[in-house]
Amino acid sequence: MSDPGNNAGSADRSLGQLVAAATAEMSALVHDEIALAKAEVRQDVKRGAIGSVAMIVAAVLLLFMMPMLSFAAAYGIHNLGLGLAWSFLIVAGGFFLLAVLLGLIGWLKFKKVKPPEKSIASAKQTAAVLQGVKPHPRPAVTAGTSRPAVSGSTLTGTAMEKAPVQDKASSVARSST
């Protein structure tokens, strides 16, 4: 941004010129701030996308690794002198116990989940307060006009008498049909 004090003849500028220059500088500042925010968000989205892709690839690799680890464990137990079938059953039993343990932990965590009590209490309190509230009365609309009748003001009364019955929005809506 430029410094207005360094411009030639800046002491001779009028108030309107100074306001126009300040407005232009403020507009440029806002545009630069928006561009900076977009660049930061774009960079964060890119990092998030790369991170999520890396996590997905890692999860797929772990999924493919599980059968190999299962076979390695079963053959390792077989090398200790146990039969191959018993070795695979021991590995399967280990996975079963791990699944039961994780399922039990998940069940206990789900049982601790409660409804949002504070939000429910606040909503009930708001509903109780709003049940006793009556709507504000609307001004009366005279027949043949689309504007409320206002009494007590001669200026408003004469303006209402000279005003057309239709407003621009309704005339545009009727002309487009």
C-alpha cells in the first residue's frame, strides 16, 4: 500500500479526495486480507487431504498385514512343537478374545453416552417462556391499499393518499406472468 503523505501535493488535497483515498486503501486492505485467508484455507485443505490419504493408505496396509501376521504367529507356534491346526486355532482364539475385549470396551463407552441434558433443559425453558408471549399487534390495513393505515400524521396521511396502490415488486411480478 502507498503512504498518502509521500504523494506530491498531498497537503493540497481536499477532504473528499482524502476520504476517497482512505476508502480505496481500506478496500485494498480488505481484498488483501480475503486473499490471505483464502491462501491459508487452501493450504490447510491441501495438508488435510494429504494427511487423510496417508492415513487411509496406512489403514489399508495394516489390513493387508493382518493375514500375514496371523500366518506368521500360527507357524511360529507350530515351530514350538504344536500341531499346525492347533496353532491356527490358538491364533484365531487370540483374535476372538481381542475382539470380545474391544467390543466390551465399546459397549461400556456407549452406555456412558447421555442425552444433552443442558440443551434439553434450555429448550424446555425457552418453550415455557415463549408459551406466555403474545405476538405484537400488526397495524391495520385499509381496503384497497397494500400499506398500513397510520393515523395522527398529516404528512404521512397525504403521502399515503398520493401513493399508488401497487408497489414495484407486485407490479413486476404481475407483468412477468
